[in-house]
Amino acid sequence: MWRVFKLSLTRSAVPSDIFSGWTEVRVSWNRGQHSVCDAFAAIEKHLPFAILGVDTDNGGEFLNYHLHHHFTRRERPVTMTRSRPYHKNDQAHVEQKNSTHVRQLLGYDRLAHHLLIKPVFELLEAWSVWRNCFTTTFKQIAKRREGSKTIRVHEKVPKTPCERLIGYCREVGDAATADALDAWRGLHDPFELKKWIEKRLKVIWKLDAALTIAESAGETDLGGGGGDFEGFNLKVGLTIRKGLVFRNFERLQIALYHQLGALPGP
């Protein structure tokens, strides 16, 4: 199931596997068919299983020839279906992920600067690894109706999406895939990964605030060029003060490099 969640001009694609709960989050610039398709292609490279079918809502970012060709014109075509118009709960598995996987990390604030695409993309990539490998959930395994009541039965022991996939692979006799997933999960330290995510998130919000201040101050040279700048200090990092804004967008990109380039990859 797929859903694009709006973040002003920046939007995140949130696909979720119903069986395991495996969810990937990536960002795209606007909801154009090419940028959304590129986000889906990047997501598919990080999935530990092949996609057999895709079920989306009725948004124009999904119902277009470009995305349809991306899934259907391949050696093993992917079946595409869509939910009923005006039935939001048809995408219930994805709707809940908008809260737990997007708003829980980025909140409700808008990210409307193109310069943020790359750092936010890398942030969501690391966030997806942390959620899929180290965050447990109770999966619903049965549901029945008794009169006016709905009885739901969940797992007795919570599992991560990665654990569910590993357990399934061992059940069907695919030990090689199970061992590979287990080894891949072992490459990540949950504490170091979470620390990296928090550090990257702080820098992104500082950069967003600096860009917003520059725009509100009437900055028009957003494509580079000459000029001086204030409020930038390599020793203390990206600083924002009243009346001190970046006078040159190219220097702001340099600040981003010094802030993000020194961080180790997740």
C-alpha cells in the first residue's frame, strides 16, 4: 500500500507491507509524476522482498502513465490497484503510518525549501532502518464481529517487521534470506543510529529556520552569486540570530556541507 503525505512543497512517500509491517519513508519534491516515481524507485531498492502488487489511493501522483509504466513494463509486472473514491479507510494501514513514521519525526511544520531534499531523504532512510529493525509492534492476527462489538486479536509478543520477515523465511525453508536479513540487521547499532537521527534532525531544522529568515528578510539571490553573509560561524556551527541572515545562498550551501558532511553515514 502506498501513500504520499504532504509536507508543503516537500512530500514523503510511505509504502507499507501489510504482512510484516515493513514501512519505508522517502521524500520527494512536489507531487509531480517523475519525482514521485523516483522516490518509489529508491524505496524499492531498499525493500528486502520483491513487490508483487501495489494498492494506492486516487491521487494524481499515482494515477498517471509514468508510474503505471514503471510498475507494469518490467520483466515481472507489478499489479496496480486503487482504493475506492472517498473511502479513506481503504488505506488504513498507510494512514496510521502518517502519524507513527512521518509526523512523529518531522511534526506538522512545513518544509518548503528544495535545499532540504537531500538531508531529509537521508534522514528518512535512516529513520526507516531504525523503525523496521528496532521498533516492535503488536500485529493484528484476527478480527471477528459479535453483535455490535468488534473483537480484535493481536500477537502476544510484539515483533519488529524485520523479525517477522526472518521468522517467515525460516518457516518456509528460506534460511539463506533469513540469515542475510539477520546479518544486515546486526550491522546497525540502534543507539548510535538514533543518535545520528537526532543530530541530523536538529541540523535540518536549523537550516530550515535560516532559509525562512532569509526569505522573510527579502533575500532574492537564492541561486548563488556574489555578496557577503553574516550569522555563519564554522566553529560553533550553523547559528541564527535576529537580524543576521545569509546574504548568499551559495554560502548557505557551504554551511550545510560543513554541518552534514562531517556526520558519519547511518
